[in-house]
Amino acid sequence: MERPPQLPSPVPPPPAGGADVLTATQWGILIAIADTVIPSLTPLQGNRLLKHPLRADLYASACDRLAVQTGSVQLANDYLLEWASTPAEFKDGVRRLMGAYMPEGARKQFCFVLSALSSRAGALFLTGYTSPIDCLPVRTREAILLSWAHARLPLFRQLHASLTSLVKLFWVRSSPTLGPVLSFPRTPVHHVAPESTFPFEFTKFDQASEDEPCVLETDVVIVGSGCGGAVAAKTLAEAGLKVIVVEKAYYWPPQHLPMSEDEGFNHLFAGGGALQSDDSSITVLAGSVWGGGGTVNWSASLQTQGYVRREWSRKFGLPHFTSSAYQNDMDEVCARMGVGTAAIEHNKTNSTLLEGARKLGWSAKVVPQNTGGKAHNCGYCTLGCGSCGKKGPSETFLPDAAQAGATFVEGFAVEEVLFERNTISGDKIVSGVKGTWTSRDGNGGVSGTDRITRTVIIEAPRVICSGGTIATPILLQNSGLTNPHIGRHLHLHPVTFVGAIWDEPVRPWEGSILTSVVNEFENLDGQGYGTKLEACTMLPSVWLPLLPWKGGLQYKQLAAKMKQMTGYISLARDRYGGKIYTDPNEPQRARIQYTPSAHDKAHILSGVIHLAELLYVQGAREIFTMNPHLDPFLRPSSDAAAKIHVSDKANPSLNDLEFQAWLAKLRHVGLTSPDTPYASAHQMGSCRMGASPQTSVVDSRGRVWETRGLYICDASVFPSASGVNPMVTTMGISRGIARGIAEEVGMSVGAVARPAKL
């Protein structure tokens, strides 16, 4: 099978000075920790300082098991002997994280910890030894890291979680042996040539002889090309307005997709896929690429549920959400993407959810996909869709906008919205946007040193902010707007994870990612808040860093079992939220203040318990959570000493005593912080819609209060969390706002031509 061509310059290089972010001493400490988390395992006679010595029988046993799994004794040995720092890409990834993606404050804290571990006093406090940690034998280092995991002080547990997660992440992305051990291919085994692709053209600017801005004029400038911006662009361009869409990221055609895991997170996600809240309690995945989140999402196309629409209508004074007009907007965008369920083929992960829910009498349903009514078995879509089978913005709404006359600019980071002030009303009147355009390099990539920059001003009487929930409030604040609700009321769908190991290989990265949902528990408090049980993307660099680390040998053996795993999320509709604010040291950087609340954690824990029950009745060999303080449940073997009846093994019952005892431990241990990882791929609400500037940022037509000509079309306008994957809700809201703009200038919007029955 022929692989997609590689990018001209695969990943962004470390930023200027990136190699100097850490001193040589700090690098030594970090590498010592990395090679403790992922050690070179060797029989006891090996070097006791550098490698992790095992009894000869333990090493032979581990090697034999891996050789059976992989079919190669040499590969098994290579895997066990590899340490984290072996590939050069490991250091490159850390440099890039610290130099480009990590906020200055967090970077200083990280460097302080590494320096402390290299000093006599700091090492004594943190490790109990007066020697720096890199001077200790690897077995001693391992014992120190494990002691941190069970320390009473949260500081030590946070150190354990942060350092081990960082090492696991960059080892999985760079390991030369892990992929072969798992039989994980670089590209999907079903990879097909892309369908006919749209030939996007982007406006370019020449190098200026003087530092003068380049000026363009248009009727509407849309900042952001994601789900909201793309729909608005199509709607307004087809209505006859002159539209320019600008995007700070870049377009990668399907011939370059799916990217590798290292390339993909650097090219397609904000912050390299490593955005975290201030207290590191939750990781946030946000698309940053041409097409936005619609390029990297999992195809789930769920419409806003009735109880959420009623909440938005009644609680927030927005009757539009219970109108037929809003329903029609959602139907129209779904029709354009070919949303349906008829062609779905469930993989092991999703069929387990549906069948387990059936056995337990729980409500579950198939999740519609935006795949044009065709089967789309691509588990790699988190890294971009190479077949164009996923009908996201770059396959639908953006080409439609171009065909209607819209023009596009990539690599354009908008820094402020420009205003004139109305001397009578005091309102700020939009006059355009200003920012910096950065070209590609001479090879068409983004890593060369021959890229040029230009200051660009786009003059327009209407500006639509569609940069997403994280970026939009920062743009408004940097543009001088002072409404106190800007950035507040951030809502996420926090999730944690449950895994299962099966007797047979299931190759979980194959097949559609998310095609089923258990919605039995979505209203646990009677007020529309609860948890949904869904499948998780099973790319190694997403899944394996989540797994608990309980030692070097344990983790390598557990990681090697991934081909037999399926993974799931317990997803909560959060109630209380957080906020987005501007980094005081870097005005263009967003900071996230968010901690999953006790209310939401209780719902997530309930979902974790129900996932375990579902996996048990489906016959999983092992069931585990991501809390390192709870051992996995191991299904008893079928020998005579087992304490359950053989008949129960064929038809497992939730009444089995061993399983109930494990569930009791799960309830007792819970999802402790900072030990349990939380994540969210859905960001909403930081510029919420409402009936008054005293409670919101935009009105019911998407207009920013106390301005004229400024609108928002993205998920930041959600009044509260949607409770479902937000793509269709975002698109439906944006179409309604764009229709309103067209009506204001006396233009009409037509309906989407609906395809045949899906």
C-alpha cells in the first residue's frame, strides 16, 4: 500500500532559542526521569545505574510473552531494551512543547522543579536523597516516582502525574519499536485515494519594501475557518456579499492526511494538543487548522437535544432555540454534510457499547455521521481525513463559499478588531481587522527560514469572529472590549476514561471512531445534567499516555497489549464551568481557568461504574480505570477454583461477588485528583448569548453588545454546555446568525439542495 506523501517540512522546528530553554543540568535531570519512566530493561547483570535490572527469569518471561505477541524475539528484545530518550524526536518534542506551547509561568515552574532535583537541598526535600536524581540508580529513581504517586501532599502526586504523562506522550510519539510491537500502521489499512478535492486558493502578499500594511476591502471578514465560520461564509457569499475568510493556521490537502501522530498534533491542534488548565486538572484538545475542529473531529453529528433547547429558551431568554427556524438551520447543515446512520459499520469498541446496553436494558443509539451517506471506517480522522469521506467544512461549506465568490487567507493571525466610535450612541462601529500574515516557506511547508510576514488590514463594515471558544474572547479583549462576561461561562464536556482488554486482538484504531452512545444516564440530577458513555479514539499517542504508570516493566507490558484493548469515555455535561483569559505575559495567548467540579465528577464516576458493568457483561478479560490507586479487575479463569459458576461465565451477571467487590473499591477510591486524568475536546460558552449585556456577550442575533457590525459565529456563544458533540449546534446557530446578517442588508438565503434519502 502506498503511503500518502510526506509534508515538505513535517513539523515546526523548535522555536528560536528552543534548545536553550533547559540548561544542560536540567536536561540531565529530565532525561534521567524519562529513562526511569520508560527504562531500558535488562537482565540483572546489566549496568545498574543506567538500565533497569530484572531477575533473569523475569526478563526471559517478559521477552517470551512479547515474542509470542509480535512473532519476533528480536523485536521483543529491542522493545524491552529501548529507553525513552533513544530517539532524537523525544528531545525535539520536549523542546517544542516548552519553547512554543507552554506558557511562560508554567515553563518557569517546570524548570524550577528540574533545578531543585539537581541541588542538594531540593533533592533531599523531593526525593529523600542528597544526591541529584540523575546520580541515583534507575531502580531507586523508580521507587521515588512511585512514592510520589501515593504521597499525601498533592504537590508530589501532581509531580508524578505531570512528569510521567509528559514522558509517556513523547515516547509514544517517537518510539521506533512501539508501532511494530502493536502492528500499528502509519496509515489506515483501508486507505483509499481521496475523492475529487477542491483546489483551494489563498491570497498571498509580497514582501513589503517598507513596513506599510497591506490593505484589502470586503463586505464581511470572517475570522476563523471552522464549523461556525465556514457555514457563515457559505451563507453570506451565496447571499451575494463579498466575503473574506482568514485563518491563522494552514490548509493541508487530503494527500497529506492522515498525518503521523507527531506531525498531526503540531499541525492540526492548538498548543500541539497539549493545552491544559492552569491547575493541570484537565487537558483541552482544540482544532487549529483550515476547517477547524471539523477537520479533526470524530464525525459525530448530533443535533441539540430538546431539553437543552428549552433551557436556552426559558432560562436565557432565547426563544429562537425552540423555533422551527433553528430546527431548519440544523436540518440544512446536516443535509449538506450528508448526515445519516444507514451506512455505519460498528467496530468492536462501538458494537460492545450497543450490545452491552441492550443486555442491561439501557437506552443507547447509533450516532449519525457526516459522511455523505457512505461507510467511513477511518479511525485516524483525529489526524485528518485522507479520503475526503468525512464531510467537514473543508469538503462542504468552504468550497461552497469559494464557488460563490468568497476568498481565503491562511496564516493570518488577527490581533485586533478595528473600530470607530459613534459620538452620539457611544457604540463602537466596526471598520475591519488588523493582524500579521506569515507565508509558507519555499517548499510549501511551514518550517523553513525563508518565510515572510506582512502586516495586513482588512477593511470591512462587518466582522464575524469564528476563532472558537478559546481564541474569540482573547481577540475581543485585545480589541479593547470590556464586557465582564467576555471569557467567562466557559463550558467543557469533561471526560475520563475506562479501558478493557480482550482475549483476542481487536486492533481498536480500525473502523469508525464514534458511532454509538449510551444515553441512559444523561439526566442524573433531573435538571438535564449527567453523563454519556461513548467510544474513544484509539490512536496510540492519545490512548497510551493516559494509562496508569506503576513502573517501567509494568507500563511497557501494558502498552504492548493495546492491540487487544478498547477504550471509552464517561462524558459529563458540565454545570459550573470556568473562564478564558489573556496570559499577562503573552497577550495573544489564552489561559484556561477550569477545574472539573465535584458535581460533574460525581456524574463522571457514575459513568465509569456503568462502563465497567457494561464491559463485564460483554466478557472483557480485564477492566481498568485511569486512577493508579485502583488495580484493574481481572476476570476469574475457568478453572475449578473459580468462585462463580461456569454458566455465569457464558452469561455474566452483575451479581457476581468478585465483580461487585471491585465496584465497591471503585466507588470508594473514586476519581481522585490530581491522579486521574481528565480531558475535553468540546469547548463552549466563553462569549455566551443572552437577552442583556448584563448577563451575556452577544444578543440573540449574534451581535456583540455595544458594538455595530461585530458578530460571533462559533461555539463560544452557547449559553451553557450542549451535552452533545457541538458541531451541528455550532453550525445551526451560525447559519441563523448569518441569515440575520443577510436579511439586514436586504438579501435572501436559499435552502440547501437535499441529497437522496440517506
